[in-house]
Amino acid sequence: MGLISSPKGSRQLCWAVCIAIFALFLVLAAFHVPSFRGYTWDLSPGYGPQLTPAEYAESAFPGFLSTLKGDYSAQSLPWGSVVYETAGIPLSSIYKGSVFRPEFTATAVIAVKGGAASGITGWKSLLSGDYPVSLDIKFRPNLEYLVMAIAAGLDTQPGSKAAGSYTQAIALLKELKKQGRLSENNAEAPVAITFDYRARRAAAAQQAVAIVVPEEGTLSYTVGIFSPSGAAALSEVDQSRLVKEGYLLPGQMPGKAIDDISEFNNALPGIRGAYSRQVLGEQLFSTATYQEHLFSYFAFILMLTAWSCSFYYRIGEGETRRQFLAVSALLLFWVTLRMIKIEAFNGDLVRYLWYLFYIPMIFIPLLLFRIGLSIGDLLNGKNKKTWQGVYRFSFWLSVLLLLMVFTNDLHQLVFSFHKGVDYFEIYGYGVFYYIIAFRVFCFVIAFVIIAVVSTWKKIRVPLIPMALVFCFFIFCNVGYVLYIPVIRISEITLTYSFSALAFIEIALQSRLIPNNIKYGRLFRSAPCSVQIFSGFALAQGRAIKPEYKTAAAGILPAAFFEQLKKMDSKSPQSIVVPGTENIRYDTYPITGGIAVAGINLDKIVTLTATLKEYNKQLEEQNIRLHAAEHIKRETAEVKHKHAVYAAIDQILKEKSHELQKLLDLSEDPGDGEKKSALIRLMVNYCKRRSGLAIACAGGEKVHIADLSIILEEALHESGVSGVARFSRDFLLDAEIAAEVYDYFEQTLRLFITEGKGKTGDKSVVVYMKGEETHLEFRMVESISNKGDLLLRIFPLDTKEENHV
């Protein structure tokens, strides 16, 4: 769907429409090219053997030119010519200053040599004999005129079809052919269906020829002298020679004249095809007349236009799509030129149109090669400079070959005209023609190789169909060069064009060329429920039917569309219809419509219920775990408290024993003050040491300032004057603080018991200095000034950042 919404895709559609309009314009233009459609003027060689220029003149003008001014071989049109009225009148209307003077007649008759055949009285009498019959149709348009003359006697009889039909005439010739008696242009045949002036020429050549005017009737055609250069040249024509050559004056004609010239002209185009197919059994599957040719080309153009428009949907990559549209445009240009060439009468115009054929013949293979390079991504790969150089060389070589074709009149290296440019229908092939043909072969092979190598691992390439199409193309090309009749009489342009289309279509269908073909089938067989609805149908509120749907998609309930109308159609939505809660419909806006994906929630509902049950079980387990954790935590707290209490109890027990020993000592007046100081010190120790024990159990920190206060308090309680100082603020582990305090208490107690004098007369200074790795503890007696009572280093745990 992204392709449809792409602005580049819209431009491609516009290009396709423009090509279609241009094709229609060219077709209409082809039907307005000056020609003698429906008349008898035709300078082309037809489909028979190659003819000389004089024979071409005879085919265009019934009866060879009897009086000329100048050399006929050097003129595209004679100065004076004997032509039928059906050709002379349109000629005089096209050529300004030309003159046509109808003065004679030509009648279709039966010519019988000497008494070779008797009993011949008319057309039907030819069926009763056993003698060969020759149909004198060496020159065009003799076949059409002779058949219409026979039809004038057979098809206009009572009970037959109306005038303009030639059914009975064709049936007569078909029966003669079936009997094996009918031949064409057989000079040895005793009986001939021909024109009276030719029979008279044979009689004048001392041949015993009898002229039989059919009793059923025949046609006499008005003929005359046509002069493109005007009446002055016409006056120089020796008309008496025409009488000597067998032409009769209008008053002497034995047949009847044409009643309705338009009806006659309308009947002419189909005669050659009917004769070829019904009488000769030839061209059963090929076109035989220019009307059939034009119809075939017109049908091909319509098909080509539709095929080109399909690129808009089938090819998503813009560059490849443009290249294929260019191929289509060249094919359209080619067949249009061919249609104009069929209608053209001027020799130079025909030749130049022929040369223009080589624009598509040269550049279509080049475009195919370029498509192959794009598929293989060779123009952007590692060797892109090499491939870009190859393509540029191929392009300029194509331009050079095209210039060689356009200038062929000068050098004749593409087509060699054996009798000069004026007789271009008699030609051979030059070296550059074979270069062009070989180049086409190389480009097609290169495309196949590059495309196959690029996609070999992804798809199965139908090499056999592609090879058959390519071999058919080569066979037709070689057969045309070798003048194989069945190929020469075919419309080779259509053959080439259909071969190109078939080759490309096989590559598209096989995905040798990346495209969007078969995506619809993939969409329908997708294992999901998706439907695409037209936005126009939704807006109109009509019976809603999906434009596309997968095989797994069901019918949407009416309640869905009611909810959809109430929602914002420009953004994705989710809809759950009451009664079908197990299905959720997700809508996605797309260009021109909306996509609906149906999601079956049965598994999700089951999974949700299972998850709820699991959650319930987990909640119950969590409750039990929380209870167990709570019990465990309370047990740990109890154990912790018990340990703290045990530690405190241990401290108290030790001090209580010491205190009891101290009280049990004999009463000494001199020691009363010391005992009192020691008792106060131990009581204070029990209080503060219990606090430190609790801090140790909790893993707490003790600030050095707090420790200093505890030490000063111990000095004060023991009656010793002193202070405790520290170097800076820092934190200590409670265990180290307890160790310092224990050491301080023991030292102070010794200081009290072993010191001389009264306790109140003593003074102590405590100083603590914190370093990175240790704590210096100094205790100095300030009165005696005897130095440090102690100096001890307490190591610190350097891993703890808060120690310092």
C-alpha cells in the first residue's frame, strides 16, 4: 500500500496515461497519412518475389506505361501513366497541378488459347472442364479486381448476396484449387482469368487467343492517363499506342461499370486475406491485408498500454519502473512507425520509416541490459566504475550504430541496395547489420546471466521458457535474413514485439525482475485475519464488503462498523464488540481505506487466567515468606540484643567483682580518698562502657569529640583534673573507641592507685592525634611534668573512609 500512496508512484501513473494518450494520437494520425487506402495504389513489393521497378509500376498501374516523358527508372512517379480511375482520382487530388484523363477501359475476361478448351461460356463453366486455369495476378491489384469482376457475375445473381460480396467468387476459385486445376501466372495454361488488354497483346504477338466475356457478367474498369506535371505533359502522350496495346474506349467495353464506387472500395481490403486463407490455405495465423495489419497493431498498442500501466502496480522500485516504461514507449514508437509505413506510398518516406525502426531495435536491448545492471546492483557495487564504463561504452556504441543506420544511403554498410537507393526494396545486409544483431544477442544473454546470478539463491528461474522465447526470436531473425517465405510474409515487427513482451513477462512472473506480482495470493493465504475496506464505501454507508481479505478472516459484526463510525478514522484504534470479547479488532488507516486485523484473544484470556492463579499463589507464598523473614529478623534482633546484654553483663560482672574486692579491703584513712575515686571511676566506666558495647554491637561510629568528652568525664568523676584533646575531627569504629577507653580506664586507675598525694592535686592531659593509618594516644601528667605517662599507637582500618 505504500506504493499507492507514494508521490513517485502517482507520477509514474501520469506517465503511463500520457503514453496511452500519445499512442491513441499516433494511431489516429496513422489513419490520416496520405495514402490510397481502399484504392489500388501500392508501391510496396507485397509478399511475393522481389520485383523490378518496372514491375512495381505495372503493379501500381494496370497495364505497363506506354508513353513516358523522361527516364522512368529515375522518377518516383511517371510523367504519364495508365491508371485505374479508383487510383487516378485520389492521385489528382493529392498532387497539385496533376491531371487525370479517363478515356479507356479494362475488362476482366477468360482468355482461351486456340481450341484448347471448348464449352467455356462463363465463370461457372470453368468448373466442368479438366484443363488448367491460370489466375493472372502477377501485379497488384489484379487479384482484387479480378475477384470483384467474378463476384459481379456470381454474387449479384438472383438469390445471391448483395453487391459488394465476393463469397461465390472465392468459392469458385476454391473449387478450382481443390480440383488441382488453379494456378497463378502460368503462361502455359490454356485458360486464364485475366484482363482483355493483356489477351489482345498476346493475340497481337501472333498467339491464337480467344477472349470469352462471361455470360454471368463481369466488370469493366475505367482507366486513363495520369500526369503529375499537368495537362501540358499529358498532351505529349501518344494515346494511339494505348489502343494498339489493347485498351478499349468506354463505348466498347463488354462488361458493366462499377455501380457504387464506395461499396466496391470497401470490399477490396478483405479479398486478399480471403483468397490466401480459403483458396490457398495460407496465412491462417497471420495477417494478410493492411486492414488486418492495422487491426493487429492497434490491438497490440492497447495491450501494450495496459501492460505499461500494470508496471505502476507490479514494480515498486522507481528506477526499474521508469526503465520498463521506456521499453514500452520504444515498442509503441516501433509499432506506430510500422502502421504509418503500411499506409505510406512515397518510396523515400517508406525507407526513412524503415530506418527509424532501428531506434527501438537498438535501444530496447540496451535498456534491458541496464535493467540487469540495476537488478544486480552492479552500478553501485564494488566494481561500479567498471560497470559504469561498460554501460557508457554500450550507450555510445548504440548511438554510433543508429547514426550508421540513418546515414545508410551514403555508405550502405547496414543495408546494401543492389540497384541503388531508388530500388531499396531489393537489398542485402551489410556488416553493421550483423553487428547490431550480434549486439542484441549479447545484451539479452548479459541480462539473463546478471539477473540469474543475482537471484539464483532466492528463486527458481524458469530458464527453459526464457530460452524458448529467445530461440524463437533468433529463429525469426535468421529466417527473415535468409528470406524464408513463412517468416517473410509474417508481420515481423509484431513477432519481435511479442517476443520482447513474452521474455520480459516471464522474467517478471518468475520474479527474476523484482516486482509485486503474486502479493495478492500471498496476502490471501496469510495465516492471519486481515481485511481491507474501501474508504469510499465506508463513507457512503453501503453494504460493507472487504476489497481484500485473508482466508482466515471472518465476517465482521455490524456492531463493529457502528463503533468505527464513532471513532477517529485517522489514527489506529482497537475495538472490542460486546458478545465477542474474545476477539479484538485493530484498525489501521491506509491510503484510500482502512485495514482491520482481527486478533483472537482466546489464548490470551487463558494465559491471563493462568497468570492470575500464579499471582495468587505467589502472593500467598510472599505472605509466608514475609512472615518467615519477620520472624528471622526478630530472632536476629533478639540474638543481637542478647549478645549486647551478655557483653554488658560481662563488663558489669567484672567491675562488680573488682568493686566488691575494693570494698572488702581494710579501712585505711589514707586510702579512703583513692577508694572513693576508684569507685566513682568504675561506676562511670560501667555506664559509658555499656554504651560503647551497644555501639559496637550496632557497628556504629564514634566521633573523636564524643570520645574526648567521655574521657574528660572519667577524669572528672575520679577527681583528677585534666582535659582530653584531639588533633582534628574524624570518626572511629566503636570497637576502637572501646579499646581506647578501656586502655584509658586501666591507665587512669593505675595512676590513681599508685600515684602519691591526693587525687585532687593531680592533673592529666590526654591528647589524641589521628593519622591515615593509626591513632596516637598520649597521656601526660601536667603537674609533675615528668613526660608521657603512656604513648600508644592504635592501628586504624584504612579501608574505612570514615576513620580519618
